[in-house]
Amino acid sequence: MKTSPNVRFLDRTTPPHIATLILLAGVSAMVMNMFLPSLPNMTLYFETEYRLIQLSVALYLAMSAVMQTIIGPVSDNLGRRKVLLWGIGFFMLATLGCIHSPNAEVFLFFRMCQAIIAVAMVLSRAIIRDLYDQDQSASMIGYVTMGMAIVPMISPGLGGLLDQAFGWKSVFWLFFVCGALLFWLVYADVGETARPSSKSLTEQFREYPELLRSPRFWGYSLALAFCSGSFFAYLGGAPFVGTEVFDMSPAMLGFFFGAPAIGYFLGNFLSGRFATTFGVNRMVLWGALCNGFGTLVSLAIFTSGLGSPVSFFGMMTFVGLGNGLVIPNATAGALSVRPHLAGTASGLSGAIMIGGGAALSALAGFLLTPETGAYPLLFIMAATGICALLAIWAVYYRERRLGIA
């Protein structure tokens, strides 16, 4: 077991401070969901259809998935610090492109370019795995994502208020400022944590099959993907449900939209507190059960004709709780299958999660109409919740019957 390293804030000769790791992950989460209450107004600004501008969620997630398959091996080869700095700098340029886009198509292009900020999420996890063993990693990732959970908890509400007061572009100006501050923080606090690699970048990419042949890696990654898939479907469909089904204003939608983050915060706290006590498998199982409970109960309430903003968004706190338990523990499990490929595993498992999320987000946006109400979204979320339970059950089955591989 690795001992806890000595840490001094803003001293890159020591490991990064936990506050830096939280902010790295938090900015990634903020960029993903802060602008969602602005989607209806952005549709009007660009004089387009909601389904087109809603692709800013799905395309961002899809490009983020692609980026994560690249970021992991590149950082294993070139180092975490260098990749972080280049990625954040490019994110700032892409954000300026979003702000000055003349039409929806150009905006969507630069929105995809913003996905480079995935470096912050991927490498914050890889840095933790560089420094700690599996259960300690799960605990640390839990604490980091607990702090990070504050960002998606407040960012939709703040985004809705900014949109209402200054227009949607103010949200993206805030992204730019946060990117600049994050660049300085990484420069000052993040040294290199990856072990020097003697392999070429091509050889680094060739190690993907080593992970892909591991059933345990797939079990953790699919549990991660399906559980978070419920949340990503929510990201794609909840703005429509809030505005079209419940007739909510951007500010009110932003307030309710952050409900899952309350559960997410609690789930990450429990992960940080108990991962080393109960182990990652049990934590993932409990999280998948919470996620499935929230979606199935919400679906039952709507089916009974009692659906309301309180019931719909309120039950999403259980989805957040489930994700808060599953994400840090399943991530730590996936990264520990082959510890020498921590960056690659972080990128690949993240790509599986985000890629599935992109598809589910797009599907939710495509299927939702005023006639269907919230039903397509709830059916998608319930189905992915059940699949998450099956994935972690497969990990249990293999470890108990066939041994770890």
C-alpha cells in the first residue's frame, strides 16, 4: 500500500493539492451542464430548432469520448502536466469561438472543440491513481468528486440567472475566465506524477488490447457507463421536460435542475468515507441500486398520473446518489485492473462512459415531444439503471466463481 504523499499547495515539487484536483474535475462538470438552462433562449438567438441546438450536449459528449481515448495514452507517454496545460489553453480558444459564432452550425463546431477540457477530468483521476492504491484511490476520487459535486449543484442555477440577466453568452465568458484561472493553477501546483515511459506513443496506443481483454475492466466500465447513462439522458432531456412539460422559466429550471447534484454530493462523501472499509465492488452495487430506485419510482409516479416538478426532479436525487457511489468506485476499479496503464484506463473507461452518455442524451432529445411528455426519458433512464446492476453483478460473478483476471 502506498503511503500518503506530502502535499504543499502551489508547490509543484510536491503532489497536487486536493483543491486543485477538485477544481480540475469541477470545471469539466461546469462546462457540461451550466449552459443547459440557456438552450431554449439559444434556440431563439440562432433562429433554429431545439433539436439542433440540443445537439450541443450530445456532440460535446461524443467528442469528449473521442478525446478521452487519446488523452490517456498521450499523458502516459508525455506526462500529465504538459497535456493539462495544452488542453486547457485550447479550451479557452474554443470558448471564444462559441461566443462569437454567427450561427448554430459554427457554434456546434466550437462546442465540440470545447470537449478538450476532458483532459481535466481524465487526468485528475489518473494523477490520483499515480499516487494511491485501488481502495485509497476510490476514497480520494470520492472526496474529489464530492467537492466537484458542488459545481453541478450550483452551476445550472447560476447559468439560468446569468442567462436571464445578461444573455447566454455571459455563461461562456464565465467559462473563459475559469479556464484562464485553471491554467494558472495547474502551472503553479501540478508537477509530473506519471512514471517516465520508455515506450513510443504508438506503442502506448497498442496497449489498449491489454485492457479490452480484461472482463473485470469491462464490468467496471459498463457499470460506470450505464449508471452515468441515466444522468446523461437526464442532461439531454430534462431541459425539455422542464420547459415544455412543466412550463418552467430558465431561472426556475436551473434551480430544480441541480437536484441530482445533492445526491451526488452525498454519494461521493459516502464513497470517500467508506470505500476503504467496504471495497469498491460493494459500493458500486449499492450505487446501482440507488440509481435504479430513483428512475423506477419516478416512472411509477408519472404512470399513476401524479407527475410534478417536485416528484420528477426530487427523485433524480437518488440518481445523483447512485452516481456518487458508482463513479469513484467503478473508476478506481477500472484504473486498478492494469495500474501501469492508469492514464489509458482512465481515458478508455471515461470514453465508454461519455460515448454512451452522448448517445443516450441525443436519443432523449430526439424522442421527447410535447405529446410524449417525460415518458421516453424515464424509460431510457430505467433501462440503463437495470443494465448497470447487471454489469456489476458480472464483476461479482467473475471474482467469486472464476477469480480475478
